[in-house]
Amino acid sequence: MVLHIMADALFISVAILTIGSAIVALETRELVYGAIGLAISMMGIAGFFLLLDSPFVAMFQITVYVGAVAVLVIFTVMLVRTQALFSIKEDPRRKTAGIVLLLVFIGGIGAVVLASGLGNPAFTKFNKPAIDVATIGKQMVTYYAPVLVLLGLTLAASVIGALALARREDIEQKNERVD
Amino acid sequence: MNELIDFVTVAVVLFAIGIYGLVVKRNAIRMIFSIEIIANAANLNLIAFSRNLHNAQGQMFALFSIAIAAAEVAVGLGIIIIAYRLYKEIDVEEFRSMKG
């Protein structure tokens, strides 16, 4: 019983951390703090993955999101002139409409989830054993091997595309003239 | 212990927050944040159902989805840097023309 309450307290604190920092990521005035809030939210999602007995996906999430995406976003925020980041104010009517839409989405999808019988005690409990990492490794190199190769090609293409997009032709031309 | 419905509830709330950000925010970087939040809500659902149904496919899908999201962020930020260079602004309402 004590363990039950402990697990629930852990779940609730991770949920508050994740949702709260997601709101911070969108609502804070300074974009750098928003990026840090997004990173903390991703850490919270990784915590959920740990609670769901999927440590491999949790580590992958931390590596990719906190290690790569958050750092990339923070660098972009620093590259973009800070003055451009502060001048943006949204329309209050639009914000009200957004909050109404948020509540409609929560109510609508929540009603669908509840009506689907997901809360049925026979189904909602985790009474099957967890999947171990060896299964994922085996699946990844056997059944999903072509997908893995395609994924590598996609990542390479996107990195090359991002580099090509961010290239500055004016500076290159100047350098050529100097040479 | 925790139940499936708890995780699905958190995923629904995160999804709604992401939709709110996409609708309200005009800052392109914040729209990327919203897209990431939505993608993470989807991943949370995949993992939760994978745990409940004892099926490894959900975890595999989540892994691939995380990797694709990383690629998407790289390209998206590249596009934002280009747009900033052209318009000196990252407000999406200023990006009126698609021509270079």
C-alpha cells in the first residue's frame, strides 16, 4: 500500500513537472527560458517512459531531445537577434480563443477516451510483463532492419539539407574574391 | 500502481497544450516547441499502449518517431534561420511571400 501511494506520488510529480514546463516553454517571455522549459518537459516524458518500464526509450529520449534538440534550439535562439524575440505580442482575443480550443480539445478527446472503455479495470491495469531491451534489439536488427537503414538515410539527408539551407552565399562569394 | 488511463490523460493534456501553442503563438520557434510537445504526447501514448499490450512494436515506433523528430527540428530551425535572414523577423505573420 505504501508502495502504491509512493508510485502515485511519483507519477503525479512527474506529470506536474512535464505539463508545467510545457506551459512554461510556450508562455515565458524569454525564448531561452522557453527552450530550457522544453528540455525539462522532455526529461519529464523520459521519466514517464521509465515509469512504463521502457528504460531504453527513456535513455534515447534524453540523448536525442535533451542532448541534441534542446541544444540546437538554444543555439538558434542565440543566433537570432534578441530584439526580434521581444517585439512579439499576441492578440488577447486570439489567446482567449486558444484557451477555449485547449479546453475543447481536452474535453472532446477526454470524452472519447472515457467512452472507449479505456478506464475499464480489466484493461487499464498493467498486468502483463514488461518488454525487455533484448527484444527491442532483436527486432531492430531483424524485422525492422530496412526501416533502420531508411532512418539513417533520412537523418543524413536532413542534416545535409539543414547545412545547405543555413549556408551563406554572400560570405562565400566574398571569400572567393579575396582568394 | 499506475494505470494506462493516467498516462493517456497526461498525453491528452500535453496534446491540447501543443495545439494551443500552434494556434496562438506567432513566433516560429515557439511553433516548433508546440510541434515537439505534440510529438511527445504521441510517443507517450505509443509507449503506454506498448506496455499495456506487451507488444514491442510500440517501443520501436516511438524510437523511430523520436529520431524523425530530431531530423525535423534540424530542418525546421534551418528554415527559421533562412527566414530570419530574409525578413529580419521570426514572426510567422511576416513571412508573407514564399519567394526567395
